[in-house]
Amino acid sequence: MSCKAVSLARTGACGLILVLLGGCPYLPRELEPLKSQLEIVKIQSRTFDTADRDKALRTIIAVLQDLGFVIDTGDYALGSVTGLKVDDYLLKMTVTVRPHGTSKLLVRADARYHVTPIFDSGPYQQFFSALARAMFLEARQAD
């Protein structure tokens, strides 16, 4: 292949990439990652003073539904629930529950627009605020 043909092929490939990228939807700034992994984990995780994993999973399902999510999958063995919500974007939230010591549970949420991770604290704060209220009410009913 001549140098001129290689140059044309590269130009065509660059043009194709620009056309493809130009068709990508704009993603909000809140999708940009925070500065550290520690900050990300901090907004995605909360610890709750209960060891009852079953009740926590049921409460998580109820909270996701209350927030407008449709439950997509649940895996009791993994302690995982995934919900989908359609607003301006397809929002997918996967929540996992793990023991944290002997008397606590660690709840971690992973929110994504389609497949793009969300690093903005807003969706996580909304979820964890609702979950904390629900967990509090569940604990009070058990007394």
C-alpha cells in the first residue's frame, strides 16, 4: 500500500470516529469520577445496626420500589438486588448487603446511567436516606 493510500485510510478512519463520537449523547458532569476511590466508596456505602440480612433485603426492595424502580433481579445467595428506573436516562441501581462484624450490615449501592457509573452523591443520598428511615421504622416495629 502506498503512503498516499495509508494517509487516506487514516483520514477516513479519523473521520468515521468523529462521526461516531458526534452521535454520542451528552452525559451530565455528575458522571465524571471523583478524585479518589475512597470518596466513591464513601458515597456508595452505609453501615446499619442490624444483622438481619433477610429483613434488610426486603426493606431494600421496598425502598427501591418506593423510589420508582422496578425490581429487575434479586439474588438471595449474593445478597444483591437490582432495580431499573426510566427518567431522562435508564437508571440502574444494584444494592448488595454484606455482614459487617457480628451485629451490623454493610449496604453498598452502585448506580449507573445505562452502563456509565454515577459518581454524583445525589442518587445515593436519596436512596440511603429512604433506606435509613425504612430500617428505623422496621426496627421500631420489631420492638
